[in-house]
Amino acid sequence: MSRSPPPPAAPSSKASKSAKAATPPVDDGLRVIKKYPNRRLYDTANSSYITLAQVRQLVMDRERFVVRDAKSGDDLTRSILLQIILEEEAGGAPMFTETMLSNIIRFYGHALQGFMGSYLEKNIQSFIEIQAKLSEQSQGLSPELWSQFMRMQSPLMQGVMGNYLEQSKNMFLQMQEQMTKQTEQMWGAFGLKR
């Protein structure tokens, strides 16, 4: 059922000039997946159509790729990744609560929107590093020790993450205080008071 799309028609001389202007950016060795108007995804590396589940597997395998609109060349990678998250969230054990999603939505258009994205990214990266260290430390355990390790994992992770989140919260509050002071100083320089 994997068919390659029909080859493009040979452009006329006028079309050739406009086609060069609309050439999508070079993707520097990234795997390119094209999204067609019929919502199908075409993997140019394998010359076949792929499903969203297969794109998810590329993410899980840490394979770098870009999704481009087949017609305009626009980068659609973020929207495809969000679609994968949406399907995962709808599939049984959601990661995000309604409260968390509502809070994320409230940051759009807020002065701290840019900060929030990098804040979440850094926290997730820290969590991945903690997870990797725990995994590394658990290698070579016997089945009995592995069972004990897994039983201890949940309270240990809760303790580690609780401490980490408390430190992260304190850092955020300090940053917020500092921003408030800087804003007040800036307003003061203009002769305005809060």
C-alpha cells in the first residue's frame, strides 16, 4: 500500500523560474517527510507513505527529521509533533492534567511566554538526565535487586523530583522578584512610579 507520489511534471521556462523561488530550504542531512494536501505523509528517505505512528517511532528512535508541506515547503514539524502528543494524550494514560493544560494556555500572549517555553524545556531535560543516571546505576542488577530497585523507584523519584521542583520554584520566584525590581527601576528612570 506504500506508493510513491507521481513524478512532478516538467516545468515550463516561466514555471521553472517561480519553482526556483519557491524551493524549500535545505534540510542539512535531516530526513524529509512531505505532507500532502490529502493529509498523507511521504517519507522521502524510504520513498513511501508513512503513518503518524511511524513518525512517532522516528521520535522514539531519536532520528532527526523535518516535515514539510509538499506544495509550499513550509515547516510543519511542530504541528505534526503536537498531533502525536494529542493522540498520545487521548490514548489512555494522559501526561497532562486539565489544570496543567489550562495554565500552559494562559501563558500564550503573556509577557513570560518566551521564558515559559525554555523553562519547560530545561526542566524536561533535567528530568531526562536524572532518569538516565538512575537507569545507568541500575545496570547489572540481579532480578531480585531489580525488583527491589523498582519498588524503591517511585518514592525515590518523588523525593528527588519534589526537591528539584522546590528548587525550581524558588529560582522562578527569585527571577520574578528580580524582574519586578528591574521594571520598577526602569519606570523610575522615566519618572514613573508604580
